[in-house]
Amino acid sequence: MSEVIRFDSVSFIRNDKTILHDVNFSLTEGNSLVIVGRNGAGKTTLINLLFGYLWPSSGKVSAFGETYGETPMAPLQNKMGIVQPGHQETLLQRLTCFEMVLTGVIGTLGLYKEPSSEQKIITSKLLDSIGLSEKFDQPYHTLSSGEKMKVLLLRAFGDGKELLILDEPTAALDVTARVDFGHTLSQLKQKSPKLTRILITHRIEEVPEDFNQVLLLKEGKVLAFGEKDAVFTDSNLSNLYDLDLTVSKKKGQYFLTVQS
């Protein structure tokens, strides 16, 4: 399968502080990666480098076989959808539910011209696919927290993106809304098997069952990378959180217990 992402010895320094140090990993088409780390580990910086919001201090970032700095960024970014709740809500919260998803289909941060009939049809089908068609004209800011995250997810997916990036999308959701969001994320994957996904979180209980790879990030360094069962070990997670932990697994979900 084709390679979608590659980080080769990537470091990022800001104000003489190293945020990321010698990060190496790659992800092939159709795989789903969870990046887990404590607050301040460098998770969001890594994603901002991937999307081209930031530039590495050293090393190389590649996407879809193209190395950043050697090719125009816009065509690469057009293949990516990103969910960053706080930032996007501030820019777009005055739109309706339909208009929010429509901006993702069009690929803009606002509605500056009349969309085509085809773009409207695609948007309507996306809303209908996850049971939000009845929210069509409802202002985005009046939706529940769970509904808002599903709308942002559809907006990021847009007209069939190849890479979906989710930066702590469930951090503000209750358990019910978190589970519902996970189901919606799985629905999109089932309809688009080649879709590659990256999810950022700091809690392993939020890792969806259908994500197959994990990268543990600690203080800007890759602590472990690989398949879930190989990475989610007592030793790795105790190291990550600086606690004496035991990992358990039930129905595809992972849980942590602090050893007494």
C-alpha cells in the first residue's frame, strides 16, 4: 500500500526550547494512528507540522509521496481534513449546520460565493449519512457538544479527503457523546476504506477500537510506535505517565489502573 505520511528525524525548536526531538514514523494508506501523550508532549505541534501550519527546524516531513519544501503545499493540504475544535468553532460558529459542512465540501473557511448544486447535494448526503439531516438549518452554536463534533468531523471529511486528522475532538464530551462520535468516525471509515486517520488524545480509554496503530509521545520524543497491543504495555504506559500502571483490555477498549 502507498505511504501517506513520513517523518524523518523531525525536530521543532521554538524560543530555544525543543518541542519535538528526532521524530521518526510513517503511515500507509488506510491505516489509523492514535498519537497519545500527556499535555505538553508536542502532539499538536506534530499535527501542525503535518498540515503545514509550522515548519520543522530540522528533518523532513512528507505526505502522499511529496517532501515538504520541494512541492507546493496547497495540493497536499487539499487531500487532508483536520478537526481542531476550539480554533474552527471560533471562526465558523455563526454558520448553520448545513453551511458548516458545506465549507468543508467547498474547501473554504467561509461562504463567499454561491455553491454549486453538486456541492449542496454532497453536503446533504453527508448530513443524512449520520442522521443529522433534521439539523439542516439549525445554527451551529445551538447544537449539543456531541452534535458539534460530528458536524466538524463531516466538515473535515468534506468531499472525500484522503487523510483525516483529529486533534483531541472528544476532550470536552461526556461518555455518551464520546461513544457516539466514535461510531460516526467508524461509519466514515467503513464507507471509505482507503481513508487514513490520525487521532490525538491523552487518554487511552478514548482510543477507538478500529484504530490499529499507536505512537506514544513523551516530552517531544517518540517513546513507542507500532500495533496497539505491542505498544499499550504496562511498561510503556507507566513510563509515559510517570506512574506505576497496569493496562487492561475489555471489548477492544484499553483501561489504566494505578498500582497501589
